[in-house]
Amino acid sequence: MIDITGKVVAVTGGSKGLGRHFVERLVREGAKVACLARPSAELRDLASTMPDVLGIECDVGEVEACDEAVAKTVARFGRLDAIVNNAGVYEPFLIEDSTPEQILRLTRVNYLGPIWLTRAAIPHLRATKGQIISVSSETVRWPYPYLSMYASTKAGMENFHAAMRDELRSDEVRVSLIRSGHFEGGVGHTDANMEVMMAFADAAQRTGHTAWTGAGFTMVSMADALVTLLRLAPDVNIDLMEVRGTVGGHVLKRG
């Protein structure tokens, strides 16, 4: 496996939760990291305490913001070796009760966000024979009740990446997906209605989804999976890495 010291990696949603674990682990591995995230105290703190991290305020649902973020990354570090499409919105709701804003929010962040960033990054990744890595969800295999939009946007993102894999193969740009199971400590959607969350937990347990997915694993383990993909020799790729907990069923927390 190769050393990723000095590699330049852009991570979306990198200021909190899983994304922050990704950024911190990449820095420990010697990489230079552009952390793309919405404005927050966490983003400012990350950029100020880690000299190898470039903090960039970016709404991945906006094409111009993604174009500017890639340009700033290359201007700062001189190259781009990989992008990690991690930013995502996880918000349970019934379609019948949903608002257009909820549907559009998930579509913009979960589906269009990876497309916009990939589009902007391709010329630079072609130059470095780089990598595109995106975080998907096991819900694409068995969509949960209340997560129809989440599962649909992730499934669309997976199909987009399957096409990109073939579009970019002759350029030696590798495209990988980490299809994540349930992990502990995810930030989710902080404005979620508690009544809806309780109904979601009840429905997921009633339909058997929680037993199928198993107990949560750690975000540290997810960061290990990411580094494994980045350290692969350039003549091989893992198209899909499905990461799930080894322990059996669990109970979704209420509230």
C-alpha cells in the first residue's frame, strides 16, 4: 500500500461528525486537506488549529461554491489528488407530510453536491491520476420507512459514480464508494422533529430494519476504511466497500 504523505485531499462536510474524523485522520497520515463545510465555529477551529488544513466555507448544493472551493484548494496546495464526497443530510420524514424544502435540501446536498464537486475536480484529478471517493448508505439496499428521500438520493449518487467509473477509467482516475452501515455519533439533522424521530424509530424496529443493519460501529473505523482506499496501489481499485457493524441488531435511540 502506498504512502499518502503530501497528497492533497478535499473533504466535504469535514467540520463535524464523520467528516471531522476523516480530516483529522488524513492529517495524521501526512495528507494536506481542504475541509469544505458550511460556516461554523467548528470549521474555524479546525482551520486555525491544523496548519495542513484549509478551511473553505462551501455549500455543496451550489455549483459556484464547489467550483470556487476546488479553485481555492489548487491555489493553496498546487494540486488535487482526491475528493471525498462526505457531506450529507439525514432527515427522516414521511413523503406525505414533507415540505418541498425538505425534499430539495436532500436532493441538493446528497445528490447534486457530489456531482458539482466531481465536475469541478475532474480536470485536476486527471492530471494527478487521482481518486473520487463518496460516502453512500446501506439504505440503498433496503430503504427504511421515513428515509425514502435519503435512500433515493444516495442510490442516485451511486449510479452517477458507476457511470463516472467508466467515463474516467481511461484517464486512470479511480472512483470508489463507501456504503456505510449504522455508525455511532452521527450528527444527522439537528432540527429534526422529536415526534417524527420517535415514529421513525418505531417503524424501523417494527419492519426489522434495525435488526438487519446491526449495532453501530465507530467513526474511527470509517476513517480507517477511507484511508485504506486512499492507500491502494494505483493499479487497483475497490469499486464498492460496504462497511457494516459485526454485532447483531440494535435499538434506535429515541430523542
